[in-house]
Amino acid sequence: MKRILTLIGIALISLSLVACDQEPAPQAAAPAPAATPGTAPAQPAPGQSGGITGTVVESMDAAGYTYVQVDNGTEKVWAAAPKFTVAVGDSVVVPEGMAMTNYHSKSLDRDFPVVYFVDSVLNASGGGPAAAPGLASNGSAMPESHPQPTVAAPADVDFSGLKKAEGGLTVGEIFTGKAELGGKEVTLRAKVVKFSPQIMGKNWLHLQDGSGAADAGTNDLTVTSATSAAVGDTVLVKGPVTLDKDFGYGYKYQIILEDAMVTVE
């Protein structure tokens, strides 16, 4: 009986990690700005190989979130999830999350070189989530000062020769004209810089075309669709513009195209 319960616990952890590893882009790390004096460079995002397992060496609560510093023996990583109970010395798993570089918490009045915002932190012992998915305890799903999530384009994705869609807009133009475009359908041609399949029943694509400004987060447009694509694909996209979409867990988009028609060219 004990052996069966152990196997069930391991299976539950595996399923949780698989689900978290596909977190949208919302899940993806923004390009790290130049490190300021006294701060460490951005570390690789947890979850690239299933999550980081380690021991909690520090924890604190702020604005409905619990921040934990996890030591896996080779590095220490800060993560934050909707408020949960945890103690120093607990063994936990941090799944893939959104990397916030040079992040300043107003509530804590503290700067973090990198914090990974995740929807839950798992007990490494197999006891299920330490932080249950859901809204923060204060009713807000957004960490303070949370910027637009963006993705750095892979080095081998070339935007040269990419032609603007007939009657369409560029990524930069969509951001510039967002006030007039809310609720309206737009068309654009761009390249896929990140693809995350079947998150909340949808495929998530980060699109760029070389327009917009990376430092302002206006060069990267998130699209959800039933269509699959690969990083580097050129796609023609038609979809309605949704403004200020908040999915919870810290994933908020000033612009997103939901349930768009995507054609791989």
C-alpha cells in the first residue's frame, strides 16, 4: 500500500510539472536589462528541464504573494506565488515561470535581480502544491508594477524581407494604435519567436516582425489560436484586439489577440 501511494505521489508531481512547463508567455522571460551595480545577472528560467527542486532558505509575504528563495545546491532562485504557507528548510519544486529582471517590490521595498512569478510552488515530497493555483489572497492577481510580458527573439529568427500584410499592420503599429483598435479585428504578418501548445485549451504564440521597441515591450505580440506553429515560422494572423487582459497569477497583457486565425506561410 505504501509503495502504491508513493507511486501516485510521484505521478502527481510529474503531471503538475508538465502542466507548469507549458505556462504561456505569458511564461517566458523578458530580455534582461543591463545589470545595475550590486545586482546579479539574470539566471536561466526555472522549468526548462522540468523545474528547479531545492530547499527554501528565505521566505516573506507581500501584497498577497509569498516570495521564496530556493537553493538547489548550485544556485539560489527567487520565486513568487499566490500567498501560501512555507517554512525555511522545506523542499519544494519551482516550475517554469515569468522572469522579472531587476524587479522592485514596493511592499517589501526591496530589489531582486530576478523573480520568477509562478501559479504554484510544489512540495518536493509529493504532497501536492505548496501554493494552490488561484488568485492572491488580497483578491488581486497582479504583482505590483508588473510590465507587459515579452520574449527575446532567437538569434536565428531573421525579420529581413518580411513583408507587411496587405491592408494589415505591424506589431509596433498595433501597440501604437491600441486605443483605437480595442475590439477591432487586425491583420498582420510576423514570425513566431515562441510557441507554447495547449495552455488552457489554446496554443500561445509570441509574434515579432522587427518593429516596436524591446525596452518598452511593444515589439512582441501574444496571440492565442487553435493553430500550431513552430519558432521561426512566418504566419499571417487575423484576430480581434483585446486590451488589458488579466489571466491571473501575474499574467497580464496590455494587448492580446485571442482565438485568432493563424496561417503558416
